[in-house]
Amino acid sequence: MPETPFDLLVVEDDDQFREMASEWMKRKGHRVQSAANAQEALKYVGQQRFDVVLADMNMPGISGLELLQRLKADGVESEVIILTGQATIQTAVEAMKLGACDYLTKPFPLSELEHRCAQAAQRGRLVRENLNLKTILDLHRPVTRIVGESAPMKELFRLIERVGPTDKTVLIQGESGTGKELVARAIQRASLRADKPFVTINCAALPEQLVESELFGHEKGSFTGAIGAKPGLFEVADGGTLFIDEIGELPGSLQPKLLRVLEDGSLRRVGSALERRVNVRIIAATNRNLEREVEQSRFREDLFYRINVLSLQLPNLRERVEDIPLLVRHFLPEGWKIEDEAMAALCAYQWPGNVRQLSNIVERATILANDRIVTIRDLPREVVSPGAVRTPAPAATVAAPQEEPLDASLASIEKAHVLDVLKSLNGNKARAARALGIHRRKLYRLLERFGLSEPATSANNETLG
């Protein structure tokens, strides 16, 4: 059975042996680069990643053992095999202690050389897979199913089934709290990469420098605090799926780097000139209007078209009121009940924070409730406030909500609700964002949209500091 192709660097000062070994390995289908000395080898290692470095121990200038030490000190991921014509137990032990994965004594059959190099390449792949698996397990979250039986949700489920197996880039759009990550995970489970890594990053939750390091990785010493080399999430997700949440928040300086990965799978770690290639499916999500962001030159047009190959628009909770009872019972602990009056109030509310806000409010109600029964008294004031809700359905039923008054637009209700929450929390934006179930940046954008970037929450001109 032929060996799996791998990238090999042959470092040997004997011209005849170097050329013979290189040609043999090339004929066997492997990708081979050769160097006549260690200095030349270090130049190649800085430009390309090799699965295996085959180095002669006794070379003029920098020896094979010194080259091995440099490679390990620089965090080079290649497996190293040491060659020598004068084998002793002492030199073999020394090579292994310095990090060599194997040791070969000349002369030897070239078929044996290929076999030993293939074993080293496989060992390197297993080491990287184990490291990636550890990272994935650290990031793992329990699978949560998507709840909904409304017409918009049935259409969403249909699209997930169609989009999942295509392996194309997907853009998920929707308001904050509509469950974009849940949909991304559902797409991954429906894909041909379902048994491969699923890795996530939220661009809005990290500063620009950290986003770059997290996505693309970094080398030792590339910035203050980089005490060692670290693979980026693209490398961790290699072969699987990378979910980039809040891609509209991706800094402009990083958008060309992301575009390049989408185009040909190539990337460079921060502080490295070495080009790496990955095979990753991208699922992106945003609550921004990216077409408007492109028009205002805040998002690259070519990147937008790259990520918008397939697009899913998630319905907000106001568009699927009939799913609210299902969601409430899903969020309630086993054995809990909710009174009809409380359920009717939940169905009549506008839900600017969508499903995430509903989940938070149900959790809060279970803390306040007695006898494992949620009543209307256990709901927040904004949910049952006359200015923030439509007329609720009769207490004995969970009917569709009645029409709003003509002068009560969705925007005015949302504005009143946001200000009411801020006022109740003494203008604390961080706590208000958590109470609303949205990210703090989303709250700032809402205030800016309302013309309230420095608003007053009461007649006493209480600021939202």
C-alpha cells in the first residue's frame, strides 16, 4: 500500500546521497525540498511547513544536532529524523533527548527511509490532531436543540437541511438573541463535516489584536505576552467548520486576511512568514445590515460576496409568537408550571432581545416563584407594563396577541423598553444589556439610533453612565 504523501526536507552535505534520496522520495509521490547545509535548511523552514526534516548529524558549520535544537527552540512542528554514518548508543540517545523522533544509520535501503519518514509524518499528524481535540473539548458546549413549530421555523429547518450538505460558506443574519449559533451548529450537524471539529469565535467579544491572534495564531515573541507559539482557530478547525459570530464587527485590517483564507485556504500566523493551508468551512453570522456596511465602506464588498454564498435570515421572536409557549416550557425546569395570565403576558410582549431575553426572564421567574409555579407577579415590570405590551389574551387561553394601537410603532415600544430598563438599573449599560439579553455594543447602537448617545432617563436628567 503506498504511503500517504507528506512534505519532506532533506538536509545533507553529501550531494550524491541528497540527490538520490530526494529523487526516490519524489518518485514515490512525496513533496521534497533539499538543502546542502543547516543554514539553507533554516531558510526553507521559515518559508514552508514540512512534515518531516531528515538531517545528517555531521555537517560542516551547524551540525544536525544543533539544527534539531534550533528547530525545537523555535517551536517548529516538523518531526526530525537524524542520519549518521557512525552510530553509537550515546549519539542516538542524545538525538532522542533533543527531540528527534527517529535515528537512522547509513547505509540503509531507500524503501526503509520512506517507511520511517512516513511513520514520522503520521506521528506528527496524530500529535496535531490530539492538540486540536484538546482545544475543541475546551471550547465544547452541550448541544441544544432549536425549538419551534411556526411557519418561519419550519422554513428555517428546511433550509438547514438543504444548506448543510453543500459545504459552501453560509451567512446567518438576524437580530441579537435569535439563536444564530444554534443554527450554525445545526448546519454543521447536517453537513459532511459533522464528525469534524466545530470551532467558534465571537468578533464582538474580543479586541482587534486578540481577534487576529485567535483566528490566525501567533509565533513565540510576536507580541508582548506571546510566550509560546499557538495555532489559530483556523488551524484547530482544519477539516471541520469555523463559526465566525458577529462578523460585522471584524476589524477592517483583518478582512483581507479572512478573504485570502476563503479564496485559497492560505494563512500566516502573527509574526510568521510561513504560509500554511487549511481546509475549513466558514459559517458567519451578523446582526448588522452588511449591505449597508458595504455602502458605507465599513465592510469589504469582495468579502461580503464571498461569505454571502448562501444566506439564512432568522425570524425574530415577534414573528413567531406561536412558538413562545413551546419555548417557555422548554426553558422551565422539569415539573414546573406557568399560569395562563403569565403566559399571555409573555406572548404579548415585543421581545427586543428575542429568545435569549425570553430565556433570561424565565430563569429569573423561577428564582422568584413559589411552589414551582410561575405567575404574572414573577415577571419583570417591563413585560407586564402597559406601555410595553399589547393587550394580553384572556387568562384562560394563549391566543395570538391583539393589534397594537396605531400610534404604538415597534420602534417606539423598543425605545420605551430600553429606556425603562436603563432607568430601573440607574443607567448601568452593562447590566441593562444583560437584562435585555443583548451585547453591550448592540445597546450602544440602539441608543445611537434613538438619538440618545448621551440620553437622560428621567426628568432629573439622569445620565446613562
